[in-house]
Amino acid sequence: MSETDRLRPDVVEAIVAVLKGADPSELPATATKEEKDAAKDRYLSEFVAERSKRDRQTRAWELLLTRSYDEPPTWQRLFDDLSTDVVQELGELYDVLPAGAQEEYARRYGVPTGV
């Protein structure tokens, strides 16, 4: 296998950076089609994963904010207002909960298995 047949991680990384908005002048002139394809695949995979994470985070906030409050609520207050089925769903979203919500969830119910 020649040197040009291998994917160079630094080149793939540079291409991904350009896809994310970095200066295109930093794109290596020697990038191969395989490296460009690998970078595109990685970029799209990361994009889909981020989209999924954002969707899960949005769902977690929808569950946490069950009603409006006159003053900003504490995590304890938010959790006091949750129903059992909402708590169960939040357990499934534990990894995307804000840090304070994770702490309150763990304090009340423990860290969900599989996290």
C-alpha cells in the first residue's frame, strides 16, 4: 500500500475543520478523494449526532418546565412538580440534562443504569 492510499488523520481533521467553517485556505492541496470522503462522512455523522442530542435536550427542557413560575425556580422546585412518568422519561434523558438537573435527579432517584 502506497503512502497516498492511506488516510492521513491530520488531513481529514483539516477538511472537517473547513466543513465546520474554518478558513478554506487551510485545506491541504494534497488531500485525496478518499480523505475528502472520510472527512465528509465524519462531519455528517457528527452533525446527525449533534442534532439528535439537541432534540433530546429540547425534550428534557420541555419535561422540566411543566409550568410557568413567578420567580426562577430551583432544581428542587422543578423536580417537586414532576409526575412519575416524567421522572421516568427524564431518566432516559439523563445524559443530556443540565448539570444541576442531573445532580437533583441523582439525589432523589440515583443515577440511572446504563449512563
